[in-house]
Amino acid sequence: MEISIFGAGYVGLVTGACLAELGNNVVCCDIDRNKIERLKNGEIPFFEPGLKNLINKNIKKKKISFTLNLEEAVLAKEVIFIAVGTPQKKNGEVNLSYVKKVAKEIGKNLKKYAIIINKSTVPVGTGNLVRNIIKKEYNGSFDIASNPEFLREGSAVFDFMNPERIIIGTDSTESKKIIKDLYEPFSCPVVNTKIETAEMIKYASNAFLAAKISFINEIANVCERVGANVDEVAYAMGLDSRIGNKFLDAGIGYGGSCFPKDVRALHNIALNNNYKFKLLKAVVRVNNDQRLLLAEKTERLLGDLKNKKICVWGISFKPNTDDTRESAAIDIINLLEKKGGKINAYDPKVDYEKLRRDNKFKAVNFYSNKYDALKNCQALIIATEWDEFKNADLRKIKKLLQKPNIIDGRNIYNPDKMKKIGFNYLSVGRL
Ligand code: UDX
């Protein structure tokens, strides 16, 4: 199929690369000249396992190309994806200005029937908004559809190629058939539904997963008080197929570009429709508070943090990504700095220069080696569960730290083993 994708960001590039790999001819369009130039040379603007190879392979096969030219991107395409950013406004609402702008450009450049599919996570009703914008510019026939993505950063290529469900929201039989054909290589269930329902499925899924995380985090906080072990509680809960064993890892809360934004957006969508989504408000509150607990635990071990050197391992919002958007680690470092702590930080993938440019911290010292970052520190905080932290040399950590304190925000070590080695070890929901 002839496909164009508007928005060469995270969702757009993964979708484009995977659809090209499946044999389609894909062109990705973006307004960022620098990004498009780099992509033409096979350079990916962020780290995502497997994506660079896939894009380079399909550039060579001439299955994927990149352009700044909107007209070229719309010309002779059967399927046009909108995958532009939908950032959050200050009031928690979704900023649809990029979606609207792209819809207008598509309308101006359409010459024949095409399906315009929304991949960006957008409030219910946006499908119709896009339809009306295009209608103003183009009076031929076209269809609108919603086809939300469920890609996790760090495993997005795998997730695209191994979907658990495909949601097709459209009110036209022709577009339903074309989108079904597009996903023909996959054997997972396909849910055909209205545009509004498809848009809601995405929010409901992410909000539910966020709620699951906040729930287990509150259970963890109670576990600490009653002497129970949250890992074992979560494991046993997960054996019940009605609950399931995923997204029950207690820790310092969820972050990233989706959960925080989508939970707030759904809360706002409900409010704008005269409904108070009480549960979601609590989900956000629990998530914010969970980050504070780690700083409290650090104070429990070190006392006043003023001028105390503390090492933080992990800055990305989760492992296998360089993304720091709404990362719990960032909030924790900020809090420790506010309390007077002097921070050494290490992350295997995060771009330290970008953090410096964005003024994320006061005076953090960044290291390119995790062990070097420990020197003269009175405590180590684990903020992200990278594999290299799980496999770290514990005795070496103990030797390098000035005091053997570890506050583990991701429960990556065994408490009994840590105590045996001689660490003062605090984790989440385990004694
Ligand atoms: C999420 C959704 O999973 C994906 O379907 C959607 O389309 C985009 O948003 P992503 O943000 O990449 O994906 O990360 P995910 O793996 O879902 O984790 C989100 C956050 O929750 C991370 O900060 C992670 O550390 C945290 N988390 C996850 C927990 O704290 N505990 C868990 O058990 C699982």
C-alpha cells in the first residue's frame, strides 16, 4: 500500500518503519528540517531498540523515505496516518494544534480518495474535528479512522510486530476493509468499532494500567507498615487470571510520555462532559506522592541531606529508552537537590547535554561509568531498573560508597542478600 505518515516522532517512525518492513511504500513527513535530513541519512533522533536497523534496511530497499514536502506526502496515497505530538496544556487538556494544522494541510493537498487515520492519542471527538477541517479544504471523498497505538517505549518495534489487538474505529465499510488489509499479516483479534469508541479504548487502557500501578504502590506502602512483602503479594495476586501478573511492580511510580498525560487528559475529558472521574484523581495523587517517599527514605538513612553526596542510578523514565519525560528520577533528584543534597548521576542512555540545556537540575555531576559515580557518596538510589544495575557488582558498590546505604526505588535487589552483604537497604513495600 502507498502510505504517508505525518509526524516523524516516536509513534510515526515506529509505525512507518514497521509498515515498510511489511512491504508497504511509506513516506514520513515532518516540519523539522534537521530531523528529516538526519533521517534521510539513517540517523534516528532517539534511542529505540531495533528501530535504526529497520529504518536503514528499508531506506536501502526504497520502502521508506522522508520528506518536508507536504504535497508530496499526500500525493497518490491510499492511507495517511496522523502521528503528530499531542502535548499537554498547562490545564491538563490536550493541545490539538499540531493535529489541526496537519489536517488542514492534508485537506489542501488531497486530490483523490484516501483514508486519514489518527494514531496520535486524541480526545474523543477529534476524529470528527479532523473530518470537518479536511472538508473545508477538499470536497472530494475521503474517510476518517482512529487506529490507536499501544507501543511501549523500549519495545515498540516488537509491540508493533506482535500486537495483542488491533482497533479500527471507522464508520465506512471501504476504509474498514483497507485498514484490515493493512494489518492482514497479524493474527490477533481485530476490534471494529466507531471512531469515538476507538479513541476511548486508548485512554481507558492507559488509565487502567496507571491505576494498576498506583494500586500496587499503595499496597506496597501498607506492606511496609504491616511487615508484608509486596513482591510476593503481587505475584500471588497475579496468579488470578482475572487480575493478571503484569503492571504490578511496585516502585516510585509511572512516568513517560503517555501515562501521566493520558490519565490527566481522561480526567479532563470527563470533567468537560460534566463527570468527575474520582478514581483518576487519586491515581495521579498516589503517583506523585510515591516519588516523595524515596527522598523520605534517604533522609531516614542519612538524616539531614544538606551537603550530603548522593548517587542516583537511572534517569530515564524506564529502562531501554533515553526518554526522561515525566521521569520519576528527575523529580527525585530535584527534591534531593532542594533538600541540599549533592547529586552524582549515571544513566546508560540518557543525553546529559540535553538535560543540561533544558536546565533540569541545579548542579548534578553526570558520569559515564556507574562505579565512578559512587565515589564519596553516602547513599546510592536506584531510580530506573536497567539490567546493568541488576547485574552490578554489589561488593564493589559497597567498597566505593562512603557509607553502605542503598535506597532501591525499583526493588531490583533481594533484601536478605543485601543485608547479608552489610548494606542498609531500603526498597518499596519490603522490609
Ligand atoms: C505506555 C503503554 O504501555 C503503551 O501501551 C502506550 O501506548 C504508551 O504508554 P510506555 O510509556 O512506553 O508505554 O511505558 P510502560 O512500559 O507502559 O511503563 C510506563 C511507566 O509505568 C514507566 O515509568 C514504568 O516504570 C512504570 N511501571 C510499569 C511501573 O511503575 N510498574 C509496573 O508494573 C509497570
